Amino acid sequence: MTFQNNLDFARSLDREDELKSFRNEFLFPQHNNEDVVYFTGNSLGLQPVHVIDYIRQELDDWAKFGVEGHFLARNPWLSYHEILTEKAAKIVGAKPVEVVMMNQLTVNLHLMMVSFYRPDNKRYRILCEAKAFPSDQYALETQVRYHGFDPDDAIVEIAPRDGEYTIHEQDIYDAIEKLGDTLALVMIGGVNYFTGQVFDMQTITAKAHAVGAYAGFDLAHAAGNIELKLHDWDVDFAAWCTYKYLNSGPGSVGGVFIHERHATEDLPRFAGWWGHDKASRFKMDKGFDPIPGAEGWQLSNAPVFSMAAHNASLDVFMKAGWEKLGKKSKLLTAYLEYIITDINTLISDTNKKLEIITPASRGCQLSVIAHGHGKELYNALLANGVICDWREPNAIRMAPVPLYNNFEDIYRFGVIIKKALSL
């Protein structure tokens, strides 16, 4: 498709958009009485219009039934998490037995490493990407220390090559082969939070398994952003949050995938009563008897209100369908790339151009290095109705989300940033 940087063209794409009605399913912050250009679904997704109804139902049932709501609520709280399982499994490409919604992301990563990072004096190293999201770094560091190893030795980081921003996947594969039987675990973000780079999780998993290591992924920036096929890719485990692309509210419930081949393995784990066999859970006997599959890793009963918000969002995803979302995501992001590239032709000073650092292997995020500009550029965007994300010293992350962003948003962004750059 040949793009054009004008309003009529953007609106023509919007008229042809099969998903255009889904924009009305979300609530936008306002700027001068119109919707902001909201490009931060990679940080916090917008609120679904009907989330208030889903939560109100649980509040009403709490008022009506009290504790008996665990059994009498329209969606009984005792089994509330089960409402989410099949929908969440479709989001990550899994079987229902492999998925459970519980806790939050970093808690779940720790729980997964209890089971899948079992180092000994020979096989103890973890491979991850350099400058992973800080919470992942802290989790890896403290897990390694807990087992008595030095993080500087046990954690091997793969960084971009000199002068580059993204990682060559061959460097990951080479590192896995080199580490060989000293490698216990590969733990990488499926989509890098800073650059938006999507990693080939299937190949990474196969390479890890070839040397006897487990492979797990943080999908915070992948779930709801890119198509995932965790079961088919043979991934051992994954964890994700639901407040970014999954639009489930700040700090909402997290999700876990554990491949079905581990469903009945006697893996070490930290246990809680909600992971215990359902038939005997309330007998309150000693001796943990885990539910087969991912549910067996649960600790506590369901956080119903955050799960209700997640349920509202998942229902929107189910209506939209991933095939249409993926198609629109590629087109939206390509149009944003075109607009930025077009703006660069107007910047005469090569030291002040906008450099897109996100590779072709991407979801809907584009990260830009604003050479020669400080945070005043971001502040100018914000003051004119564009909500995006700033990372020191000069990076702007933007995520045009296919569920609620449209092509006119991208055109408007171009107009506003040209003004901010005095072009």
C-alpha cells in the first residue's frame, strides 16, 4: 500500500477498518474536549466501557449474598478464575489446562523459577537479554542469590552489538550452545519492553531444550500484542500481566502458562490451598495434593474484582478475533512508521532526526530515539493531547493499539509532533 500523509487518506483507511466500531468499546482521556491520541497501551491500556458493569455485578452480589456469594453469585466466586481460562488460553495459544490467572507478574515469575530454576554445581546459569525490564532483573538476581550463586557469574546477558539497539537472535542461539550443560534456564522477555523487538520464542525454546535447559518468557509486552502459540512452540512456562495490551486496569491479575507435559510432574513449588485438589480442598487436611495443570500452582483464592475487569476485556478480544487484530496492528504500525519517516524529511539537521529503533520483527510498538531533543519534546506532545511514553535520556515509545486506535490518531500525532519540532 502507498501511504499518504493527509487527513483524507487516514480517514479513508478508517472507513475500511473492520474493527473501527471497537474504538467505541473504550473510554479515552480528554484534551480540549476531544479524545487524546493515546499511544500507551504498552504501559496501561484504556478502560473498556463495560468494565464497570462487570465489577458492579460482583459488588451487587457481595451486597446481596455476603460470603454466600462464593456459591450464589451469578458468577460464583469459588470458581471465578475458571471463567477466564479458555479465553486467556486463546490469547496465548495454549490449552486450557496450561493456563491460570493468578497473582501478578513478578510474583508469578518467582513461582515459576521455584519450579523451573533448579541449579546444581554444574548447571546453574540463566540466559537473559541485557537491560531486561528491571523487575525481571531483580527477580533473576535474587533467585540466583537464594541458591547461593553469584549473579555476575550465573546470569549471562545478551546485549545488542556495539552501536545497535536490538539483539541479533543468532547471538542468543550461539550463547545457548556455548553455555551448553551449564545452562539451567533461558528467561527472556518475548517482546523487549524498550525497543519493541519480538523474539523468536519457538527457536529459542528449541535451542534451550537441545542443551537440556528450560525456556520461559515474560510476556508483559507480548500478551494481547502479538499472536502467541505457546503450546505449539513447546515453551516450558510463561507469565504476563493484564494491565497493558489486555486493558484490565492498573495492577490487575496476572497470568501463567505451564506446558501440559509438566501437568502431573512432581516439580518443586511453593504451594497454597487454591492449588490443592478441588474435591478435598475444604477438608483442610495436611498434605498438598496439586491440581493437575497450571491451576496446581495457585496459592490464594481469586481476586474477583480485578478478574472481573479482565473478564470484560477478554470478552472484547473474543469478539474482535486475533486474525483481524493482527492485520490491523501491522497496518497501523506501518502507517506510524511512514508518518515519522515523512517528518524526518523536513528535519534539515541530521543530528535532530527521529530514529526508529524497533525492527521489522515487532508488534504494535515503535520506539524512537529523538536525537538532539530532551524531555521538552515529550512534554510538548503531552501538552497537545498525545499520551506516549518517555524513557531517559531521549527515547519515546508509542503503541498504536488495534482495538482502539485508528489511522486518524496517527495522522493527528504527525501534525502535533511537527508543531512540537517547529516544522
